[in-house]
Amino acid sequence: MTAPEILDANDPSAITDAAAILKAGELVSFPTETVYGLGADAANARAVAKIYSAKGRPSFNPLIAHLADRDAAQRQGLFNTISIALADRFWPGPLTLVVPRSSTATVSDLATAGLDSVALRVPDNAVAHALLSAFGGPVVAPSANRSGYVSATTAQHVATDLGDTVSIILDAGPTGIGIESTVVDCTGETARILRPGAVTRAAIREAIGDALIEDNSATGDIVAPGMLASHYAPNARVRLNAADVHPGEAVITISGFQPAGIEQAKAVFDLSPSGDLEEAAANLFTALRKLDEAASEGIAICPIPEAGLGEAINDRLRRAAAPRDS
Ligand code: AMP
Ligand code: MG
């Protein structure tokens, strides 16, 4: 076990080192104007899976992709007049815009939890900006604390809480705001607040007027994964704990497990032949999408261990298997 390296963020070589660590698929904690983030290369699903292991999250939320500037954000998402007005007014700053994913987007399926939308933010912090510029791509970065603990506002908090799961912590002293970013859904003709945060409702209303729909049911909890109306669910019926394959089914398996009748499966996806749950998490949403196309009678899911990231994988699969209205 190696402790994380705590580097002085004012040292330019610390930024270069941290960008190289991100490129290598490892985790870097860096300050933003809100709290310390736990960053990973958003395009690398294996790296994103490490965030879930490090935080001990029991479920997969879509994560916010952080970018150096507006141009970089517009390569990931499609902006309309509302999201452009909000970006003009609040970026760089503690505002996250959820927009449709663009065809040039590089963020992985795990980072968006399989959604066709992507959450984007340009943070207002010199160290975050330097790191994002040096790295040159989207970096997902939820708060750098274990799931259920308070957000980290100093490098020491991060080190205590996350230990050696993070390779480098860029130390720039205590962060300023300490409140998370406001998340606004800009995927439609109108906008609504998905999570209240550092930018107030009044300020958003001032920027876009009546395009902001007052939806008081939207609290921080309502956008929990699986509660989003738009949350990705396969069209195909999903059958859990499958020990055999029914005609017309496609199969998700792990560790090379072969259910009875596998030879008649429409398609088979082994999430991790070696049984590595980080690899399995990284492949999960891609597997669901692929098999959704191949299956004519649904997707049979072989048992997945419940340990570690298995809990979040099984949580997602249970949601996919739950009865739906439509
Ligand atoms: P965190 O990164 O932990 O501060 O939380 C990210 C927040 O953004 C959560 O409330 C997510 O549900 C929300 N979010 C991220 N991506 C999306 C998306 N594509 N659609 C809706 N909400 C999102
Ligand atoms: Mg948090």
C-alpha cells in the first residue's frame, strides 16, 4: 500500500505529473471552487470505475464532466440558446449544464450511466483549469470523499478519507464555496433545476427568464440514479440470476460462467472473463446497449458477485429488471 502523493498545486511540475496520472487511467484529486474533486479520465471507463470503488458508492450516478473551457464543453454536448445563455453568464463557475451528448463526445457510457445526455461544467479555479488544460479532455470528478461522508474541502480530508485509492492530491489549501454546483437540465425547450447548489434559482431566472420552469419537486434527491425519467433502461426484458438461457435471449455473464443452453444465445457478453469487478463495471452499460440490439426475447443476466463494485452493478441490473409502466 502506498499513500497518495500530496503535491503543492502551485508547482507547475505537479500539474504535469497529475495530467500524466490521469492519462494513465489513475485517480487525481484536485481543488475546484466548490469542494475537492476525485478526478478520472471521463473517456476511460476503467478509470471511471475506480471512482466508484474508491468512494464505495452502492450505485452508479451519472457524473459531471469537467472541462477547461467552453470549446471543450461543446465537443461533448449539444448546446441550445438556453444552455449558451447560462454558459455565457456562469462559466467558469459552479453551474453544471445537462445537455444532449454530441456525436463527437468522448465521455464513456459509465460516466453518463448510459444516458444520451451529459453533465458539463467549466470550474472557476486556477488549479482545476491548469490541470484540465494540460490533460486536454473531459475529467469526471465527484466530491473526493467516501460515499455518505461529508465533502472534502482540504487535501488532508481527501488523504484521510480516500487513502491510497487516489494517486496524487493537488493541494491548494481549503476550497472556497464548500457547496456543490447547481445542476440544470437543458436537454429540452425549457430548463429546470435538477439539484440546487451554489448558483441560486434567482440568478438563473435572471439569466434565462421564463425558460426556467419552476419545478419544486426537484430537490437534490430526486435526481438519484434510476429515478431520472430519462435514465437509461434497455428495451429488452431483463431476467436476473439466470442459470439457463431461454430461446431468443442474449446473455450477460462474468468470469467465463456458462449457463445451460448458452449455445443458443443471440449474443453473449462476458463483463470480465477474469472476474475483475472494476472491469465488469466499466463494461456494464456498453454490454446492456449491445445486447439490447441483439436480443429478441430479453437479456438473461448470470449471477454477479455482490462484493465491492458488485453491489453497484447488481443495483443497476435490478433497476433494469424492475417492471416498467411503458
Ligand atoms: P456529483 O458529481 O456527485 O456532484 O453529482 C452529479 C450530479 O449531477 C448528480 O445529481 C447527478 O444525478 C447529476 N447528473 C449528472 N449527469 C446527469 C445527466 N446526464 N442527467 C441528469 N442528471 C445528471
Ligand atoms: Mg458528494
